[in-house]
Amino acid sequence: MLRLLTTIVKIAVASLITGVILAKLNLSAEQLLLELGLTPERVITMLESGAKWVIPNIILGSLVVVPVWLVIYLFRPPRS
């Protein structure tokens, strides 16, 4: 758990430093998106369509993976 928290903090600090540098260069998220040929609305639409695809597939996969994992977990020899 500590390792995950450390990784999240590192990503947050790197993002903050990058954001400050880009702000000093007078760049905004909207300008960068326009350079890539995207609009904020298009990004939101792509995220929504991605979520509509991902969520049902995760649920479907978990219907198989979770019971198999549970059976394997229950039949493992106890740790000493």
C-alpha cells in the first residue's frame, strides 16, 4: 500500500512540475489539444465511448475470473 501511495505522490509531483513549466511557457491544455487536432468536447466524447466499452467487458470478465480465483484461493495449502 505504501508503494502505491508513493507512486501516486511521485506522479502528482511530476505533473505539478510539468504544469508549472508549461504555464511559464504560456501553454494551456486547450492549446495543446488544438495542436493535436482535438477539442475538449471531443476528448470527453472519446472518454465516454471508451468507458461504455470498458465497463461491460470488465464486468463480463470478472464473472469468470473472480470465481476461478476464489476456488484457487480456497484450495491452496495454508501458509506457515
